[in-house]
Amino acid sequence: MSTAKKEYKRVTVKSLVEMKQTGEKISMLTAYDYSMAKIVDAANVDAILVGDSASNVMAGHETTLPITLDQMIYHASSVVRAAKRALVVVDIPFGSYQGDSKEALRSAIRIMKESGAHAVKVEGGEEIKISISRILEAGIPVMGHLGLTPQSIYKFGTYTVRAKEEEEADKLKSDAKLLEELGCFAIVLEKIPAKLAKEVAESVSIPVIGIGAGGGVDGQVLVVHDMLGMTHEFHPRFLRRYLNLYDEMSNAISQYVDDVKSSDFPNEDESY
């Protein structure tokens, strides 16, 4: 396949499909606030995910479950105001779409209308197909999410690799085809064997974006705080740290404290 890179002034759901068709890998990162999103967008990331991981990263919860729809809309609105190029995708949070397709549609409409986002993301396959269909019928782009689905963590009981057994792998492959047939524009595959992820990516025409799913997929997504080394205690195998901001920031803040205590800050040049 060609690896020709097309320049996009604004990335859309159609752009991601074109990237898969031409063999250009898709870059995706999370962001939850204006300042971070502005930096991420300026670096030409293709898509920004306003993930429900904000529950962990921004609010300090153990899981993604506690974050509310109102909170997701707040974070998404901040990101949308910063993103000039990237496609902005927003997680519909736990409890806002699973059990009632009408509620799913209301949640998706609120996200799109109140935040200005470009698409929503949901976790699951066959079990939420009615909700996905209803959202798509309203003209709202949907990104799927299979494999390790953090909103179902209490069902799994662990964050270990999913779909290693044949039965679960077969269901994942079936769900991926279903998401494509329903009309999802892309799928995130999280923490599954690389061989299986590659097989899924080759079996569907829509982009497959991996996190802990190897290099045989159409793109990659990471939590920005993880790849920048701000969440220093998190060490999954799939994570590559591009900076160690935890130490850098800690040292800078400690130096500031020392300078204030010693009356070194502010000096004459920093005073009016």
C-alpha cells in the first residue's frame, strides 16, 4: 500500500477512512482541557479522544465509572475550543447508553450539541447494537471500542489482556464486523493479542486504532498524561514514555518553593 501523506486542514471521519485506504497510520491522543488540547492539536495529532479516562487522570478515581455526562461535556467543550485541526471524539460515559437506546441517543445529542464535538465513542458490540443504531440514525458519527473495555472492569475483574481464548476472540471478531455493518466509522481495540488485532484490522474496511494491540492496526492511541510521563506510577507494557514530566515538574516546583523561602524569587527584574 502507498504511504503517501495527505495534508488535512481539518481531520474528519472521512479523513480517517482515507488514511486507512492509503496506508497512512492514524495518530490519536487523549486530552481533557484547553491548554493540553491546544498543544496536542498544534503537534498535528489526527484525532483527540476526550476519554472517560478523565475520571482517573483528572479526578483521581480508581475506575472510569464515576464520571458523569455533564462532566464529560465540560471536558469536551474545553477541548473543542482548542482543536483547530484534529477530529474530536468523546466517550459517552458509563450508564448513559447501555440499557436504554433512547437515553443513548439523548446522551449523544447532548455531547454533540453542548460541546461541539465531532463524534462519540461507546464500548461494546452486540449487546449495545440498538443504542449504536439509534445514535447513527440521528446522523452522529460513532467510534466503537472492543477488547478491554474499562467501563466493564467489574465484570472482568482485572485489566489483563482480553480475547486470548478462542471463544472471546471469535466474539471480538464478530463484534468488529457488526460495528462496521452498523455504520461505525472506526474501532478502538484495547489490550488484545497483536495477531488478533491485525486480523481484525484486515477484516474490516473502517480504521482500527489500537492501544496495547500491536502494530498491525491502522493507528494508535495513548493517554497523553501517560506518554508524557506525568502519571509516573503507571507502567503497562504497551506504554512508551516520550518524556518524564513527573520528575521535571516536581523538580521545577521544588525549586520554586526553595526560591520563595530564600527570598530569591521575585528578584528586582521580576518586580514592578
